[in-house]
Amino acid sequence: MKKIKGFTLVELLVVIGIIGLLSALAVVSLGNIREKGRDTKRISDVDTLKTALELVNSEQGTYNLGCKAGTAVSACTGGNLEEQLPAIKNIKDPSGTTSCGTDCTKPCDYAFAQLSDTSYEVRFYLEKGAGIYKDPGCYALTPKGIERTK
């Protein structure tokens, strides 16, 4: 008798099944990586914004930028903030379309919730959390730092 070399149908099906299972797991984990990447960008944007706001305050002696509460950060142009942060028009949430000033229950565009001579509050949303901000939800940047809101 002559021996035929090769794989049986059962062996091929087992290998294909294992490859399918591994690829499904990889796709699921990549979804979480994208969300965490967007959260990391949000935190980076907010840190940049905090630096610019503090520079405005140190030079002008006020946080008053001429913008109103509820205004998207990217729309607050033409004033002291834009001088310190010329790319302010580009500071937008990677996936938010609504303003966090009105709805902070899902990804939303960074918005001033409060803005006065002595204080400010910028709201933003984290999908999965990143770094020391592990919980998803609405956060606020204030002169004291980043805090989770209700």
C-alpha cells in the first residue's frame, strides 16, 4: 500500500476554527484599544488647554476669554486664548458631535460649562478611561485639575 501524505479534512477544520476564534478575540480587543486611544487624546487635549488657560491668566490676570458657558472650546477664537493656543480651532473631541455643555452622557465636544474672571470649567467625556482616570463618564477641567462630575 502506498501512503498518501497530507492533512485530513478534520485537521484542517480544527485549524481553521482555531484561527477564526483567535481573530475574533483580536477584533474585540482592538475595539477597546481604539476607545482608550481616543480617551488618551482627550486627556492630552485638556492638558494642553489647561496650560493655555493658565498662561492667559498669568498674563491677563483673568480667565475671562470673552466666551460664554456652553460654548465649544474650538469656537472660542479671536481672543487671548487663541493667542496662547493658535490651534484652538483644532481642539475637538475625536468622536463627539454634540457639545458637552448641553449633554455630557456620551462622547461630546469639549465645552466651557463655567467661565468667569476667577475660574473656569471645561467638560469632556471619557469612553473607557485612561491613565489615572480609569472610569468612563463626564469629567471637568478646573483650575484645581481634572475631576469626575456626576
